[in-house]
Amino acid sequence: MVSITDLHKKFNKNTVLNGINLDINKSGIIAVLGPNGSGKTTLIKCILGMVIPNKGTIHVLGTNIKKNANYKHQIDYLPQIANFPNNLKVKELITMIKDLRKPTSQDANLITLFKLEPFLNKKLGTLSGGTKQKVNIVLAFMFDSPLIILDEPTTGLDPISLIGLKNLIQTEKTKGKTILITSHIMSFVEEVSDQIVFLLEGKIYFNGTINQLKLKTNQPDFENAIASVLSNNYA
């Protein structure tokens, strides 16, 4: 699904990714974790073709992304911050994205799931942050792509919407999809993830299951395991 070899990225003199090697060959939910500045967002943006690495190769769905941009049509992406046009209505934005990508009827189910019907005729600039995030989720999930990338998907969600998101992610997993998630909410990560990839200073510190990380750090729970990693590397 995703194969990354010797990936390097610098911004001026700041090394952000320093020799990343990662293979994701099966479906499931993979959380990409790490402290601020560890390279999570840069790694995601390299996979999406939004950031050009200085060195290394990325294959997505068997395609070298440097040579062919068509792979992007097989990815659904939820950005951490969605900069919507304030003057557009919600339904106009959804229609515009469908026109740009491909026909789909899944948006109707998602609108119902996140109770967005009362907001369809409202302009995006008038919505709360949580409601904008629900619109963001609809746009990310309304196309049936094999790879889904979610950058901080829980931001601003109320408890009911969060449950809806968790169920949606699990449903997509059962379809054999690969879902990459970044999140600072450890309880959410622990609940949904099959695998975690932990970045530190631009390198992969750990790649495996949560139970394997707990064994490696000799900690009884996930949060303490993460704390142990950070304290041992930043003490």
C-alpha cells in the first residue's frame, strides 16, 4: 500500500525527516505519533505529494509518486485545518468537491450520521469549529478510496460525533482499507489503532503494536509508555 525508502527532508538547515524507511503492506489503522516537530505532518505531506523530499522514494499502491500523480485519486485526505471559502454554503462546497473528483452518493449518509442537515444552507464562515470539522470528515469519507489519511480528525468534535467517527473508521477498515491517522489524543489512538509508528527527531523510533510498545518500555499502559519514550529521549 505505502512503501517509503530512505526519505530525507530539510527546510533550510532544519532536518525534519532523516532516513525514514516504512512499509505498510496490509489494511488496518496505523497511527503516526510523535511530539511536535518530530516530522509527522511532513511525512504525511510527502506521501500526499504536497512536500517534495530531498532524497528517497515513496511508492503508493505500487506507483512511484515522483513519476505519476494519478495515485492521488486513490487517497482520501482530512487535513488538520480545513481552510474553507467562507462565502460558500455547506451544500455548495460538497457539490463542488463531487464535481471536481467523481460522482458519489455517500455524502447523504455521512450528512445524516453527523447531523449536518440544519447546516447545509449555512455559509461556512458562520460555522463553529466543530461543525466545520464534521464537514471536513464528510469530504474525506464520501469517496471510496483504498487509502485514507486523517490528520488530527478528532479536533473540535463533541462526544456523539466522536463516537460516529470511531464507528466510521472501523467500518472503512472492514472494507480492507488502509487508514493513516495522526492524533495527540492517546485514548483515541489506543482505541482505534492496529499499529503505531512513533517518530522522534525525524526518525522512526518504534513501529509495532501498542502492546509491543508497552513491553519495550516496561510500562503498564499506553500513556505511560509514550511518556517513557519522551522522558528517556528528552531528559
